[in-house]
Amino acid sequence: MNIDEILTRGVAEVIEKDHLEKALRSGKKLRVKLGIDPTSPNIHIGRAVLLWKLRAFQDLGHKAIFIVGDFTGLIGDTSDKDAERPMMSEKEVKSNLKTYFDQAFKILDKQKTETHYNSEWLKKFSFLELAKMANLFGLHEFESREVISRRMKAGKRVSFHELLYPLLQAYDSVAVKADVELGGTDQRFNLLTGRRAQPLYGQKPQDIVMTELLEGLDGRKMSSSWGNVVNISDGPDEMFGRIMSLGDGLIKKYFLLCTQLPVSEIETMEKELPNPRDRKVRLAKEIVSLYHGSKAARGAEINFESKFGRSKGTIVPDYTLKKKPGPYEIVPILVEGGLAKSNSEARRKISEGAVEVEGTKITDESARVKLAKGSLVRLGKRFLRII
């Protein structure tokens, strides 16, 4: 990826673009920072957008600095939340972060990456330091943030610890002497806070590259708490199948943000592959190849086609089984999973022979079926994947 593409592909905003572009073209080796809080055990491909951007800087010879926010993860960032994020326990954070570096090194060059837990410096952070940084900001600046403003107008609680989070993230930039920080558009306030704080410590303000946010499989922002994710640790078959359940309107965006295909090739994709299903197959193969290799991607494609065939069948969003022992009544599964609109429609489709579970036709509307993670339920040309 060249300099122009680093500053444009999947990028929503750059601060200060002219300054950063000049620095990149000067040959200066920059310290480029990305921090991720371990709010769940897995890194999903929405977060991987930033890891790939960090890798692009790394490939140009710049120093990639990857920070796992084991301390900030305790506090919790509510930048993109319509409600207060509960503080996590140290036990939860430690459990979540066990494989974070291993997952990140699916993308980053381990030998050329500087890594940190931010507890290295934040556990030693004094109240005096916090007060000095807090003095840079007024309460009105915090209140003006869109999500916070909306919550306050609605009379929802805004915790004091939410004011502290941007200051702690900002100190990460101070601690590693960042020249550039990467983040999503939902992180704008936090990123700018780092830029404001650095001069207090005799550092030049960091430039900022903000990437577009990636929608999840259900069209909402990709979030582990909503389960609408594709994790970079998912197996090839699971990853392939989940990408195939993506809405047609997001295919191009996923190509741009989640693959390394040239932009010129992505722009002509729709003309070359007019059938959205064919584009999704290509997308799924590209994404699986990034994390598991081309051989595994081809195998996942073959496995998928053996279950679904070359029909124009579609997969509806995944269905999570309720925590109870099986077997399960088939009618509620069809309705709750979105394959049928009502119990009566589900029964009628069963009597018509349109329902299968793992390739076995179901003819009894009172049937109970065995289901497990990865099981496929079919109604006509629509499929439901059990997770």
C-alpha cells in the first residue's frame, strides 16, 4: 500500500493531512500507535481494519506500536455507546486479553512491532498528573460529544469515570511518544485529547488517521456484544459461512476495508461479477485467505457449496441457541430464527416438505431436532446457521 492509499483507503478523516503526508514523503521514520481494549476475547474484522492500516505503515518502514489496554479496559470507553459501559473486573480483562497479541500478529509483523500493556504506565499515573491533564479541558467540551449530549438530554446517567477515559487514552500517546495515532471515527474525541495532551509533556501533537466504521452482519456497527461479528480467530468454514450471510449492500465496503485487493479491481467487481452471491463468494475467499491461507479458503468454499449448492439461496443472520438441553422444537426455531414469519407459516412449510435440518427433511410439525453450533436449518432457499 503506497502513501496515497494509506491516507485514503477506508479513511474518513486525517488530522493534519498535509503535515502527515509531508512527513511520510520525507522518509522520516514515524512512531504509529494503535490501542485496543480487550472488551471481549476475540478481535473481529472490524477492529482488524485498523490493524491492517497499522501494518501498511509498518510495511513502509515506520514503527508500529500496538497497545493492549488492560488498564483502560477496566474503565471502559463509551464513545460509541448510548448507555454507560459497566466497568470490567481485572479477572474479566485478563481472561479476554490472553491471546490478543497472538491474534494481532496474524496481521502485524511480530519482529517489527513494539508492544505494550498500558498498565505499564497507567498503574503509576498519579492524581496530580491526571489533574494537570484535566485542566486542559472544560466540561462543555465533554458534554458536546454527540453520544454524551444525547444521553444527557434524555436524562440518562453519565458516569464521572467516562470523563476520565479520554485522558487515560491520551496519556498512552505521551508514554510511547506517538507521531501518529490510528482509530475509528467513534474515537475522534479521544484521539484529539491525545493530540492536546502531548504538548503539555514537551511533545509535538500527533497526527491522526481515522478509518470508517465497519457494519456487522446485521447492518448495525460490528460489536462483539451484539454477536454480529466475524472474528479473525474463527475457523475457515465458520468465517466463510458468516461472510456469505452478509447483506448485499455491504459487499463493496467489506472488499475495501477487509481485504487487500487493489481498489481498481474492487471498482470493477460489480461489472465482472453481476450476481451478488458470486461477489460474496469472492469476498469470503479473500478474507479467509488473509487469516488461513488460500488452500483453506478453497476448502471452505467447497464445504460451503456442498451444503448450499450453487442455488441463489441466502443465509439469514445467525441464531443463538437458548441455554437449555436439546432436542429443540423445530417450529419456534424457524420463527425465532427469521425463516418463517409465524408458527402457522412454519407448520405449513414443514407439511410442504420445505424444511431440512442438516440435509434431513422434517415432515412432522411437532418434531424436536438435535442442533449444535454450526448446524444448518433450511426453509426453501433460505438457511439459518446455529451458533
